[in-house]
Amino acid sequence: MTMASGSQLGPYEILSPLGAGGMGEVYRARDTRLDREVAIKVLPASLADDADRLLRFAQEAKAASALNHPNIITIHEVGEIEGLHFIVTELIDGNTLRREMAAERLSLPAALEIAAQVASALAAAHEAGITHRDIKPENVMVRRDGIIKVLDFGLAKLTQRPAAEVDTEAATRAKVMTNPGTVMGTPQYMSPEQARGQKVDARSDIFSLGVVLYEMIAGRPPFDGVNALEVIGAILNQEPSPLKQHAAETPDELQRIVSKALRKNREQRYQHVKDLLIDLKDLKQEAEIAAKLKGKQTTEPGASTVSLHPDPTATLTGEIVEHHQTSSSKIILAEIKRHKLGVALTLALLLLLVAVGGYVSFFGRRTSGPIASLAVMPFVNASGNAEVEYLSDGMTETLIKSLSQLPHLNVKSRSSVFRYKGKETDAKTIGKELNVEAILNGRVVQRGEQLTLSLELINAQTENVIWTDQYDRKSSDLVALQNVIARDVSSKLKIQLSGADLEKLAKNYTNDPEAYRLYLQGRFYWNKREGKEFERAEGYFQQAVARDPNFALGYIGLADFKEDSDRPRKKEYIRRALEIDNQLAEAHASLGYQYMIDYNWAESERELKRAIELNPNYPQAHQWDGARLMMNGKYDAARVSLTRALELDPTSPGINFYYAVFLLVSGRNNESIQQFKKLIEMEPTFVWAHGFLARAYRRNGNHEDCVEERARSFELLGNEERAKAVRESFAKGGWKSYLREDPDGPSGLAELGEYEKAIETIVRQANRGERGSGFWLFLHRTDPFLDPIRDDPRFKEAMKRLDPPQ
């Protein structure tokens, strides 16, 4: 029913109708008690017996009245008089966004300002557990002073209801189930999950806001059709055309923001509207700075009002900048005179940069190409609690793992960056030592269930800050947060991502946050590599897969924990991981290494190549592939693989060791000595480095240094008596005396002339197939001291195990 002007509704005098919609009729009215004008939404009496509509009407009142935000309409009262249910709200002096868009195409700053204010309103609603579910231009009001107000929470869903509360969505869901053509919301602005009648959450509002933002820029909606079914079909199955087809000057960053908001898979969208809001504000600030330097009209950075049209008679919050040509310095000086101190200081800084020619270098990162190399530094645990150290380390390692899968980004490995943990090293030094363009710093704070992560991306050469951000989440959101961070960081690096790249970054290995937390703890203790703390790793990995039996990374953790001596169990865990997820580069690489130990060269090659294909930036795969090629005598190819591994992980002891061995066996003995020395400088307690440096000295005829390095290796193993014995044998009887004390396998036996013992030892190693035996056979094949027995049939038969596949 329609209420006549002059009629009364309790203390409210009806002045005129304002509009009508599916949820009721809206009137302009006067509150006779407070003598103020208000808006009243009335649900007609004829519809009051519609339980579903009455339920949603009450829900709107409950949802909106729970919110107090400058961009959300204020609820004054909810009541019922003589069967009429009504809501009294503030009266907004302005137009709907629909009318504003119909009047004229919005400017970029205006569209960004409107979207940012809507995002701010949604952030407050989502924080209160409320999803709007009907964001569209009709539900966004633009006041004359530019303040945005979000209306109509009639479809709002309380997402955090107490367990005992009645499920107010039951009727709606039943209707969707019995009539698939009935969905709640406005078709053009629905999210894919909303269109399917599936469960809706805050990410649906993000999609709808993305639709509105697209329409403000393009002048048309991203999804269209002659009827609702065609529109829904487009939402579910089509991608919107690029914004530049409709607005040629659309910034690439805006296209990225809109595309991310409109992803059909909600797991690949912005996961929190606050993250969208940050990106909108960043882009708006960049547009404002650029406009000021060009002398164009714009709003003041940080202002809460928006200038929709260039009409001088419109209500503006600042003066209109003249359109004639003028210099950047004059514009800046004019702004300093006109604006408050904070803006004046910012503009003065820009003037200084322009004057000294610094503008290009200062903003160069904004306009230059993508960053090709990155070091993710160990995140700082700023919680003041050592018990959550695993969290900061684990988030660092996970981000490295995610970003390293991107084919055009060189990400330094964990072992490279964790050498800097706890050290005060400047960005320029790190950039030079690791040969990267940028570094990413992070600080993690956990207080109860609240998790805060602050990130800072820095240009390693200039030490300028490229980007900063802060993420506030619940601990239970950790899995999703990791994906959000990986996508956001990659976008700030200006990397062009394919659909496959996005899929990799969005991948969740488990949806159980507790299983993920247990896995991170397991990795934390596994990285200790020794002692009682290392032993704790296995328990955490076991608990992780017990909570989620399909958690592939948990089985990889168990496989990594097992020694090569327990190869059957190790292979079992690896194969279980691959059954769950055949796209795990780590699993394929580990299996390839196991095949290499078994002399199964064909399978080893297949698995290692597959690992590199899945993750070209996984250094361990390149290391093992280089070792395989080296053992097969393919030295040129081995050098390529090992060099690539070193590029990815220049401080890895294992990679540096294999590269030094490669230099040794390929005849570059002096270079190998320098490489082993470099490794020992990095890792003074690396036993194998000392042992193999002794072998290199022996090939050079430097017997004294050979004995000393051999003795040092025994000391590091805790065998002081053996170290003393080899030193004394050399001191008393020279080289032959030392060899009799420590022949070091077949090589020393052959040098002593005990050829039969040397051959027997080689045959025994070949037949046992014990841990590392293939590696020792390879060393025998290249050892010049075994030349006297090289033609023996038994030696040749043993060496056949090293023959590569034909």
C-alpha cells in the first residue's frame, strides 16, 4: 500500500515517497519529536504475512543497526505500528550511484574514491560478521558532499551466529533447492557462488564490488544478457573484456585489481576486503600524485570527499586547478600555498626531487619492468615468545616455496636467506651478496588468536621502499593468508602471471589449519638437522598427516626425516605424497634421488626432469640432476645443472660440495681446491669438504696438506685418536707410512701396490648397493691412482653400473 503525504506513522509525518523495491517502500518523513527529516522504509501490511520477506526485513534492521560506520546508513529506529513494520534511517541528500553513472562517465579518481569508501564500509560489516550480498549501484548513495553511504542490508547474512540461534537462511535455501531459477540478489552483481545458490561469504561482496568498479570505469557491466539466465550464464562461464577496450587509459594496476576481485574461484579472489581497500588507496594516491604533477584536477590525497564532475558549479571540497599549461614547480608551489601542512611537505619533497632530477629514479620502480630476482628474508618473530618461532620461520619458507614456482622469478632458497637470520645486514649488502634486485622483510606478531604480519618490499640497490602492507587475521586463517601474500607480493613485483601461475599461488595443500600448523612445527625442528630438537620433527609430521591423511607435504616431511638407510620407508612416504598430489616437485626430486642411489638411471632422469619442469627454481632438483649427469660422465650437462643450482642457492653446502667435486673429476684440480676452501669458509664443520679437499691435495702431490685435512675430518667426526694416528704416521714415516695407516679405500691400496685388495673392495661396493656406493664407484672411475687396475675385467664389470641409459 502507498502512504499519502501528510499521513502519520506514529511520531513520523510522511512528506513524500522516495522509491520502492523488493524489500519495501521508502518515504521522506519528519520526526516530529526531534524535528528532523528522516527516511522510512515500510514493509506493506499485505506482505507482512510473508514469513520469508518479514524475516529478511527484520534481518536488515538487525544487520544495519549493529554497524556504526561513516559509510553505512545510520539506523535510528525499528518499529511496528498497526501491522506495519518499518525502519527509520538517516535521510541522505544525494543521488544513487546509478544516477551518477547515468549522468556522466566517472573520472578515475572519482571511481576509485567511491570504491574505496564502499570497501571501507564492507570491511566494517565483515568485521562484525555481516555479508551484504546485494552490492550494486542502487544500494550506494553519493551525498552532495561526496560521502558514500551503503544502503539496504535486506539480504545481509549474519555469518557469525551463535550456535543456538535460529538459522535465518533456512527458508531462502529451501526456495533455491526447490526452484533452481530463484536466487537472492541482483543477477548482474552476483558472485558465481551466489548465482549457483551456494553458501555465500564475505568474498561474494568483493566480487560484487568488483562488478561495480568495472562498470564505473567501463560504462557498462562486465556481465550482461537479455535476461537473468543469460546474465548468470555469463557470470559462470565468461571472462569480462579488458577494461582498456572501454577506457583506453585504464592503468594496468587497476586492471589487475578488478581482475583479482572478479575471479570466479573465490579462493583466488581477494580473501579480505581490507586487502582490496589497500590496493585501491595505493592506486588512488599514485593517480593523484601523477595528476598534480601534470596540472590536472584531482582530489586531495586522503580526502574523504569525491568530485564527480568537472562542472565548476558542483559542490567541491577544493579549488579547481587551471587547465592551461604550467610547470610542475609552479603547480607544486601553488599546492603548498593552498593545502594543509602534511600535503605541502609531501609536495615540497616532490619539488626537491624534480629539481635535482630525482623524480625518475625515485619513481623508477613504479614504471620499470618486473623484478626478476628476490630474497625473502627470514620473518622476524616480534611476538616476544620463542614458542611461536616456528610460525615466522614457516611462513618465510612457505612463501619462498610458493614464489619459487613462478618461472620468471629467481627466488633465493631457504638456506641462502636464513644465513642472515638474527643479523643486522643492510639491504644493499644482501642484494650484492645474493645478487638480487629486491628483498622482502616481514614481522610476525601473534597475540592469542590474532595474527599480524607486516611486509616491506625494498629495492636492494637504492634501498627505497617499493611497497609495504599489513595483514591482520585470525590464526585459523593462516592457510588462506599464505596464498594471499604470495599473490600480492608477485603483483608488486610486476610479474605477468598466467592462469597456471595463479593456480600454483592459490594452491592449498591442506584446509585444516591445525594440520598446517603442525607441519610448520615439524619443518622448524627438521631444519635443526641434529640433536633432540631434530628428533621432535617426526612427531609433528605424523600428527599433521593424522589430522589430514591427504596432506601430501606432511608425507614429504616424513620422507625427509628418514635416513637413506631406511630407504623402503622413505620411498613409501614419497609415493604416498605423489598419490595425493602428483604436482609436487619436491616429491619427484626425492624419488629421483632414490632411483639414483639404486643405479636406476632412466627412472632417476625421468623424476628429476619432472621435478624441474614443475618447479624450475627448485635448487635441490638441479643439484641432484647435476650429480646424476656427472656420475654418468656427462660433464658439460652436469656443469649447466650445477651452475643453475648455485645461482638459485649460492650458499648451499650441498650444492657447493657437488660443484667442487665436479671440478675435481673434470680435471680442474686447482679450481676444485679453491672451491672446497670457499665451502669450508662458509661451513667450517662440513666434514666432507675437509675429506675431499684432502683428495684434491693428494692429486696435486701436496701430501702435507692432504694429511692435515684428513686428520681434521676425523676430528670433526669426534675421532681424536684416528686424527692423532694419521698425523703421527706421516710425521714418522712419510707418505707411504701414512697410506698404510689410512689408505682411504681402493685408491690408497692401489698406490701401495695392493691391487687385489683394491679390486675386491670395489667389487664389494658395487654388489652391495649400499648408501652412496654409486657415488664412490664414480670416484673410482675417475681416480688416476686406480689406472693400474682399470683394465681388469672385474673393475670394468663394476663400472657398468654407472653406465647411463641408452
